[in-house]
Amino acid sequence: MKDQQSPITKRGGKRPAAGRKSGTGKFGEATVALRVPASQGAVIKDFLAAYQRKRLASDLDAVGELSLPALHALPVSLPLYSSKVSAGFPSPAEEHVEKRLNPNDFLIDKQEATFFVTIQGYSMIDVGLLPNDKAVVDRSKIPSVGDIVLAVIDGEFTIKTLSRKKDGVPRLLPANSSGAYAPIEITEAMNFEIWGVVTGSFRRFK
């Protein structure tokens, strides 16, 4: 009678698709193994965390103060002229007045869900958002890909265009063709939230 032997099993080694997917770490890119002195491990981790915060801050282009619409402001109706002009002023004749426009009605859909933020940087100039502009943010609207949104990343506000990668992970895109601002890749390590959709903006020239 032959001795019965247990079936041979192969264990250990690299398994297909095992481990963290490439590009899903804190820095959003592939990693390499690195040997460092045990006493310096915490120091290097702190340095990398500080570097990540600095790199992210340069692309955030954080917004300035937040403010709410006046609750009891008197409605203002100003003439809206039907004539189209390139750089002049329309005729003040009454027959050219199409209707009267309340700026609040034009800018605000839901007053109780709307607030304003002040643009500080230049990351969104290609969509007409310049420093000191007031962006109109509506928290009642559901953000969709392609919308300009007010997002919070690790406690910092920023306005960017919402995008998604193929795996569905959110991505925030700048609108500055100079290349000075990089897309912001959202990772699991970030505290990320979309506060509202930017529905418009306004500015003063004088």
C-alpha cells in the first residue's frame, strides 16, 4: 500500500491583482520601496506630509471670505435694454426698455441656499473668474461633471471644475491655460466635500 501524501500546495509569492492599485496612495502615483534608518522614519513621514500640503496648497488657489445675501434688502429693478451695443450705452428712450430686471432674481435661484465667496487666485481665469470677483454658490443644486463647484479639501476652500476619472474618483480641474495650476487628484487620505455649485459671478470695475 502506497503512502498517502498530502497534495502539494503553493503559497506565498506575488498574487495577481494583490495589493494597493497603482496611483491610489496619498500622492496619487506609483511607489517604490526605500530603506531608511529606523530612527528617521517619523522624520521622513513628517517631511512628506508637509511636502504634500505645500504642493496641494499651490494648486488649491483657496477662495476668500464667505458672505450671505441680505435677507431684508429692498428689491431693486433696473432697466434692461433690448438694443444690442458693443461698447456704447443704449438709448435712454423708453421704447428701448424691454423690461426691468432685479439683479437678485437674475443671480439667485434659492436665497436660503445661496451665498457668495470672493475669488483670490488665478486658477479659474479661463472661465471668467478673476481675483476679487464674487462667485455665487448654490448649495441646493446637485453637482455634475463639468460644473464649477466650491469644494473643501482638508479644511481649505477652493473653486474648480468637477471631473471624474475612469474609476469614478472625483478630480478637480483648474481653468488656466498657462499650466501654472495642476489638476487636483482626490485620494482616500483627503477630507473632501463639495459645498455647492457656482451658478454665476459678479465684479466691480470702479
